[in-house]
Amino acid sequence: MLVNIGPSHPAMHGVIRLLTELEGEKVLKVQAEIGYLHRAFEKSCENSTWTQAMPYTDRLNYVSPLINNFGYCGAVEKLLGIEIPERCKYIRVLMSEVSRITDHLTCIAASAMELGAMTAFLYLMKAREYLYEIVEEVTGARLTISYGRIGGVKSDLPAGFEKNLLDSLKKVERELSEVDRLLTRNRIWVDRTRDVGVLTKENAISFAITGPVARASGINYDVRKAFPYFVYDRMQFDVPLGERGDNYDRYLVRMEEMRQSIRIVRQALHDLPGGAVAVDAQGEVIDSFDLIDEAKLGHTAGLLRVNTTVEPTLEGTERRYRDRVLPKGRTLALPSKEDTYSNIEGLMNHFKMIMDYHGIRPPAGEAYFPVEGANGELGFYVVSDGSDRPYRVRARPPCFFNMAGLHTMLEGYMVADIIATFGSINMIAGELDR
Amino acid sequence: MSSEEGQGPGFFTSKLERMVGWARKYSIFQYPFVTACCGMEYMSTASGHYDMDRFGAGLPRFSPRQADVLFVVGTISHKMAPVLVRVYEQMCEPKWVVAFGVCTCTGGFYDNYATVQGIDTIVPVDIYIPGCPPRPEAVLDGLMKLQEKIEKQKQFY
């Protein structure tokens, strides 16, 4: 009997069509059809400038958008051949790990809900809210943040961030241990996930599967350890490995990865060069609107040394922060807001960075930069022809390879296991179909 | 009281309309047609922090035959459009459609070959909630507007 588990289905994970051939309750063959969320990411990037491609990368793996941002930025920085500031590397590591935690929280919450454990869903969503508040404090948005910039990040960390982050991490750890007590040794959970959806090591390697799904099958490959980027080589963390490659192992691997991510966040916060606190303005501080008025009237004497306060959406981009998170070159990143508003060189610099046919122009060439996404190796392959628009941006979506191997995990099991297994591989349609 | 034809809404008919409207607006069974990033904000809105359940809209029904509000959450591509129309047609009257997120309102910033530029080109829409993704507070505001609409509209029986 051919049953179509259609693109609109009750599982919480993305749009996909599974054509299953059933014999009673047993699944004989499964064919997956994808492409229902194709949003032309790669083509859109070709039609926008290098910085304008950033919001498109947010929406790839929309549960961990910061990792996508920084992956793309890393690829372009490799092409440009520039080094980003030290502090910026730590900020990127910190925010990537926060994003990874939100991704794993969402995955486990959704798979728990699909198996009927609604309480675990609500508790993990509560934990995710704490992290969304942290992300909002730093970047300004909860989900689609466009925080990365070529050569750095958009703005520095706000005041009071350290305390908020440490508090939130404590609360997240509390929720994690609560859900651990609810699920890990729960008879029903173990019965439904153990020895279900087994992915053998050989299959995982032949399908090029990476990430928690492969690590649950015993393959010790983590991009953060194999090809360390930013400051991961200075962080101490473990990479959890599973044995059997079933749903239960994938669940355990994700839970442990969340704890390791919290460990990395604490280390990054502790080791941030320049400290976690925002730099206090020394000397005279005037409001940015007053600064603009003074500059327009021509009273520009001493304005290069003055510190300003800007409106909340621009906080963290002032002159005293700019060099901590953006590269120093004039052709690489926008000048600080005081420079833009108060002197003509800054304004010209700003224009040259923003206008069409100007802006960041990496030399012609290509670069591949892999990062450890929440689902596996997320790689950005970027080709430049020397102009202000990318010639080609290809994202290597980790879910794509996981989905290719999905049918080996479903065949031979029952119909009811389809949704459970499908949930545990964390298919994110935005990444799969781009 | 016995025959109301030709006299417009009478006292009891209008009271009945208001009661049916009140009952319908506080018992919304949604069909969350979730495709993309807005789904994350939908999940946040349905969870404990920004509760949708206190508006009576807490129970999603995953079959279109059992739902009355179709929440179209996330980008609809041209491949997905016939599926959306089919799900919409499978729902029974009275039904409402909420376009959640700017991709469903107007196509968002995906102005390309693959995206439907607004689902009101294929299904009739009652409430538009813009945002990329809309904050949960915006979703709740849209939900309240939907409730107002349900309460005040001429009821179908």
C-alpha cells in the first residue's frame, strides 16, 4: 500500500513529502521528496551585494541563524584574506554556541512533542525564551538577526550582558536537568526511541552525514575539532559520541552537546579580551543628534575626540567599540556613526561602502569555509569575480545529506516510528531546500 | 418573534448572532500550516511565555477537516501552493485564514522565481500579520483582531 505523508503533516519539522510503501504497519520503502521551501537563496545572493546577502543566510537554518551568518562571513573573510579582531572571534564563538543550544532545544522539544511528551516541549520552549532574550539583547532581534558583518560583527556586546547571560545559562541548565529527569530514563521514551531508526556507521559515511546524527553512530567528526576556526582551538570541550545510532543515542548526543555548549559559552565569556563590560566613555559624552547638529553648523573642532550616545538600535557601533569588533581597513567595514555624521571623510567612506558598484570587493577567486552547524558541517563556498556582488554563493546544507540517508533509517520499522525518526534528524527545510 | 422575514434582524436574532460570535471567537481551532522560520515564532507564541491558550486558540488541530482557522506560517513556494489551496478547500465553513509573516502577506524579500508573492493571490485572507518573523506580541495582536472580526461578522450557520 502506498501512503503519502504529505508536505503538510502533523510533525513539527518542516515541509517534506514521504512516499511510503507499507505492508500493514511495516514500512517497506520510503522515498522523500524535497524542494517545497525552495526560496532561491543562491540566486538571491548573486543579485545582492556581499553584505546584502547576510539576511538570506539567516534564514537558512533559521533555528541557529548566527552560525549561518558567521559561516558566510568566514568564507568571505577567507577570500579577502583578512584577520578579524580577537574580541570579535570570541563574540562569534559565544553567539554560535548560544545558537547551537537553541537549535538543539527546538529539536528535542519538537521530537518530544511528536511522541506525546507535551510537557518537555513547553519546558524546553521556556529555556529557549531565555536564550532568545539574550540574543535580542545583543543583536536586536530574536530569530533573524543578521548580526555578522564581513570582517566582524555588527556591534559590540551591551552593558550588563555578562550577568544576564550567566543567569540565563543557569536557568537553561535547570530546565535541561528537569527534562533529563523527565525523559532519559522514562520507560515510554526509551521504548519508543531505543533501537529505532538505526543509522549504521557505514551508511553514515557513505551518505556524507555529519553532525549529531553521525556522532550518534560513532563517527568522531566535529568541524570545531577537525578544522578549528575562530578560537575553538583554545576552548576546552568534549564531543559526545554515541554507539548504536538510534533515536535514543541522537537524543542523548544532543543533550550532552548542549551542556558542552554551555561550557564553551562560559569559557568564551571569561576569556573575552577587553572584558565583558561595555567600554565606558571617557571625557565628554554628547548625544548623537547634538553631534550631527554641531557638525552641520560647521562646529567640527574637537568632534573627533568626543564620545556619543546613539539610539538603541545603533548601540555598540560607536567609535569606542568599532575597532573591537570590526576590522580597521577603510574598504572593509562601515565607519563608526560619529565619523559618518560629523566629518566628510567619514561620510564619503560610508557612501563608498554602501553604494552599488562600490563596497566590499574581494579579489577574484573562491573560498570554502566549513563551520560546525547544529546539524553538521555547514560549508559556504564563495566565488568572487572581483565585483561588489558575489558570483556564486553555495551553502553546503548538512540536512541535505541527512535526508539522503533517511530512507535507510525508516525502512524495516513501523509507521509510527517514521515521525519519531524524522524528528530526531532535525530536518530544517530552510537549509534543505535553501 | 415568530416570523422575521422582511423585517431585518430582530431582537432575538441579533442576540443569537452576538452569542454565536462570542462562542466562535473564543474557541479557535487552528491548522498551523508551518513551512519556515515563522514557525519558530509560532511555537514561541503557543508556548508558556506568550500563551495563545489564554485566547482560546491553544489547541492546534492537525487535520483540516477539524480546524477552522488556517494559519499560513512561513514562505509558500510555487511547489507548495497547490497543497495550500487543497488544504484550504478541505476545511469546512466557517473558516478564516491568517497570513502569518511577511512572506505570506506579500512574498517578503523573496522577490524571485520560486515564491508566491502573497498568499492572497491563491486563497482569501482575513488577517495579515507582517513581520520577519513577527514578534509574538504582534501575533497576539493579530489574533485579537481576528477574534474581533469573528465576533462582529455576519455568522454562517
